[in-house]
Amino acid sequence: QEAGQWLACRQPARVTQALTKDLAAGGVPLLSLPDEERVIAGATWAGGWPRLRGLTGFSAIAIHSPCCAEYVFERPVKRLAAVVGIDDSAGQRGSVILRVTVASRRAAGGEAGLLETVAAADEDRERLQEVEVFRSGMVRGGEPPLQLDLEFGPARCLRLYVEPAGAGQVLDRTLWLDPRVEFLPADLATPSQE
């Protein structure tokens, strides 16, 4: 069985316009972009080969703020690696905050620390326990990209958030170079995780 998978080879299970309560209450003007156009797999926003501050990737996901791209897996994942920054086409402009969460719910046995990960139906999504595994500071256009290598408890639902950090969102477009998840080895997965 494969040990991992490139996220650019998967379609998100769900893409939504995600706003923190502060931004929603503050009346921040939002870019009028349909949810399905907030994520592009395999290329930059300009449609070119994935490049970011002199680095070239084999694959990429472009995510425009504000957005939550949710990925659901058949097997538990335990790690995410990627290089992330504001897309080069934004120049020195654009500013975002990046977050990565895993969503799961407690196993039926209620054992402490044991999580049963689920690909929840829409009506079950609110009952999921969302755990933040990464939050960046403000990421600005022109800055060196962030090197992410995140390890977390087994999860089947991974969410990538790109949130606006400034007043405008026109250039708040990120590029996630070579985003890859690593699966939990099959022999370590518990019955509740399979």
C-alpha cells in the first residue's frame, strides 16, 4: 500500500468561504469568487508551472483567501508536508494567515486520546472535533515561503485554511508547493480508524 499521496492529485471534498468571527463581524469586503474557483490543483493562479520564490514544485494547490479546502481520506493520515507562500504573481502584495486543522470525533468507547476519524456527512460536520495543528503569523507577498512538516494524530479529514490578514483580498492567493500527506501504516491503524 502506498505510504502517502500528493494532495494536488485529489479534489477537495468541500471548498467553502471561511471567515473568522472577527472578520465576519467587521464587515470586511470580500472578493466575489465562487467557492469552486477558490482552489486550483496543479498550477499557479496564472496557469503556469508551480514556482514560488525561486523554488519549483512537481505539483501544487493554489488557494485564494478566504477559503477552507477540506480533504477526506479513506485511510488515516498522520502527516502533511508542503512549501507555502503568497503566489509570485502577487509581487510584494497580499497578506494571509494560514491554518491547518484535522477534524474527528471521539471513538464510541470514549477512551481518552483515541479518535475515530470520519468522512462526515454535512449534517454531522458540526459535531466534529476540529483540532488546529498549525497557525502561521501574517504571511506577506514577497516573503520567503514557509516550510511545513506537520505531524498529528491519525485523521481522515484535513482542512487547509487561507484567511485574509489585511483589508483587501484581491492578491491574497497562496501556492502550496508539493503538498503531500503521509498515511498511518496499515498495521498501526486500529479497527475504529479503519
